[in-house]
Amino acid sequence: MLRGLAWATVQRHRALWARAFGSWAGVPAHVVDLRSDTVTKPGPAMRRAMAEAVVGDDDYGEDPTVRELQEKAAELLGVEQTLFVPTNTMANLISVMCHCRRRGSQLLLGQECHLHVYEQGGVAQIAGVHSHPLPDLPHGTLDLAELERIITRGLGSPYYPVCELICLENTHSSSGGRVLPIDYLRQVRLLARSYGVRVHLDGARLLNASVALHVPPAHIMEHCDSVSLCFSKGLGAPVGALVGGPKDFIEEAWRLRKALGGGMRQAGVLAAAALVGLADAEEVLLRDHQNAQRFAKGLQELASPICSVDLATVETNIVMVRVNGLPPEELCRHLEAVSADEVAQTGRAVRVLLFPWTERSVRAMWHRDVSAQDTELALRKWGFVLRQLGP
């Protein structure tokens, strides 16, 4: 009897161990991580480039690999100069500080944009800039009439803050990776210029927008005064971003990078990874977009009352899934778990990791570590879970 209890205990612990470490009943679990495009890991080519990078002291401007990255990025973006920084959050903060020299000046931006929601209010607590959030329209755009109303309200008034900057996000992550139309960017630029206001583009996923629009990034940047670009999202580098703009803007950005603790030494090790990410960006991002669209169409074909996708909104690598009848967190738990029924029916153990986005939706994000086969596995897993949850 004791031997039987001991055996049962061992089996129970094995099951718990298997679930915790990605396998079930001896079947290795395949993980499809769709939480974000920040979860990518450097591949062999990127690791080799990092190991072999020629380096110097970048705080002195002497790292040749960083200089190469900055020059190539400036040409790609159509700006005079760029500056390599540790994160896109720092890139955005530096840009705001460069444009808004007067404490208490006003920054207009979307209420759901990354800079306003996910960057710790740095423009207020560090830069002393007053953010005025506006409602995001479904495409990730802002209402032009409302922009003009807020800008003109502060002109010549001793009461209202003076607007010095408009920040846009492209692609707009909270809207599901939507791409800002070129004509909209042109209209914002014309409006801003007429009142002496500048435009900064949070281009963390700018290259996704470029691929989706079939235009060079420089064509998008024609309508902005400055830009940030992240290397640790779709481009797959482990760390790094840059600020881009005119020469005098970057000179000030260099000073502010130092003040914020972003002055790095042998940063060429990191810049080398970013160069590899840039080299194959168009091919990889296009594949990510195609996989996201294939998933969205496949989910719609399942015709489940629990989940739905608006295919018209899937423009890049993000799919927002509306969830009905249960909390999104519960759906995510089902997709992450592995059951005996799944292994018996499919012969595989698959864990799909997702991000519960709102009270009624989950977000799935494609990246270079998710292949077409992974996408099919995720769809199969989703179908299995929906059948289990369905009526």
C-alpha cells in the first residue's frame, strides 16, 4: 500500500514537473510565444556578428560598428544623423526633451499610444513636459480638427500651456499594429508647420509600416521632424534603438543621452546585432505579416462564437482577437496548458502564449521566431481549445 502511495506521489510530481517545464507524459511541448515581438532570441548569425564586432568607446564616438549602424540607419530613414541608444523609451524621451526646451510646454499625443501609457510618464517626471492625450481613432490616428483646436487654444494665452510637439506612433500597437496613412502624416505635418509645432514619430515598428505600405522608410519620414526606431522588436536584436533627425537635433540628443545614463562604451557588440536585424528586415517582416494574416483568416474560418477577428485591421504583425463569454485571461490559460486529450487527439503537446489585452480581447504578435509551421500549430491548438470550451 505504501509502495502504491509512493508511486502515485511520484507520478503526480512528474506530471507537475512536466507541465511546468513544457512537456506532458513524456511528450515534449512545443511553445509558440505570441506575447510580443520583443521575445525573439538572437540566432547564430546575430550571435556571430556580436562576437566578432569591432568595437571602441562609443561614449567618445569611437566605436566603428556603432558608427556604421548610425550611418546606415540615417540613409535608410532619410535623416541627417542618428544616435544609438539602449531603448526606444529613452529614444522617445530624448526626442521630447530636444523639442520641448521650455518646462511646462505641451505635447499632444494619443491617449493609448505607447509613449503616454507605457513609458512611466517620463516626459512629465523627467522632462517637465505637459502631455495632453487625445482620443485615438480606430486607425491609430488623431482628429485633425481637435489637434488644431488644442494647439490654437494656447497661442497668446497666459493660462494654457504652449504646444511645441505632436507625437505619433507608427505602427500603432494599441490599435493592433495599424499603419498611419501617408496622406494623414502629410496633413499633420502641414498643420504643425502652420503653427510652429514639430512632429516626432515613435517608430518602434516603423519598418513594419514601411513593409506594409510598400514604401521606403524615408518616404514616411518626409513628414516628421524626428524619429525613434527599435531594434529589439521585429528586427530581433536583444537590445537597442536609435534617435534620428537633423544634425543639431542629434548633437543635443547626444548630450541628453549622457545625462540619462545612456552613454555606452563598447556598444558595437550591440550595434552588430542591430545591423544583422536591418539586413534582412524586409524579408522577415513581410513573412511575419503573412503569418499574422494567415492566422487571422484561419481563426475566422473556425467560426467560433467565443473568438472573432476583424480581418480589415490586420495590417502588420499584430492580431487583436475579441473574446466573448469568458475572461481573456482564462482563454490564455487554456491555450498555455497541455492536456491528455490534446496529446491523444493530435499526438503533440503545444503551448501558445498570448497577452490578455483588454477585458474583451487578447493580443497575438508575430515575429521572426514564429514560423509558418508554428502559425499552423497555434491555429490547431486554438481550434482544439475552442472545441473544448464551446457548447
